[in-house]
Amino acid sequence: MKMNRRRFVGWMSMSAILTSMIGCNAPRESNSEGESTTSEAIRSDGFQVVGTVEELDAKGKLTNNVASAIVIRSANNDLIALDQRCPHQGCAVSLTESGERLACPCHGSEFTIRGELLQGPATTPLTTYEVKTEDNQVLVKVSQS
Ligand code: FES
């Protein structure tokens, strides 16, 4: 079959579109900071696997790129899951080096590791998610069901 230039360009454009669509839907293995993330499917009960207990203990936190969730283990061994999106304008908060607070890089809001507001400009706490472990996996309830 002979392919003229117009047909070849059209075929290449379609190929590029399909490739980019497939790439957008693929699960990410790490975020821009090189942290391990997951995009496991949301179960019918609204929970989503965000990692294993070993990963949480090794890294001190787990993040989830679908719900923008961060899971932290407190000093008294509680699991805490929070929405990483700052309630001020939506930047992703992260744990401070001490691991005692969450700070927003955009305008300086700070929160306790339980999401309580310590310092603005944000005026409300971080959203909390239900979190649990099952069969050595850490699950966060990212949607109501
Ligand atoms: Fe977090 Fe502004 S977006 S302080």
C-alpha cells in the first residue's frame, strides 16, 4: 500500500495522540520528589491501597496521587491520613524535616500531623481521611460509599 505524505502525517498524529492518552492513564510509580506513590483502584467500600505497612515504617509516610492523600504514623503509633491539598489555594503540603508538622511551600501555612491549623494564611484544617490496615496493606477511604 502506497502512503502519501498527508496520510503519513495523519497516521503519525493519531499515533502520538493514542500514545499520550495511554501514558496519562498509566499508574505513576513516583511523584516529582521521587517519593513512592500509588494509583490503585478504589474499592467498592471507598478504600484505596496506598502502600504496605513496611513502606510506611521505612519512609515515615505514604502518599497517594489519586486522592492527594498522605498517611503518617504518629508518635503513639496511630495512623493518620490527610488530604495533602492545602485549604488555602491547593498546594501540596509536606512533612517538615522534624516530622512534627506539615508545611505548605506556597504561602507558609502550617498544620499539626493531625491536620489542625497552626498558622495561616489557610483558615481551616486539612481534610482527614479514614485509614486502616488490612493484610499488611495501608488503605485510605478516599470516597464515600
Ligand atoms: Fe498553602 Fe497558600 S496554598 S498557604
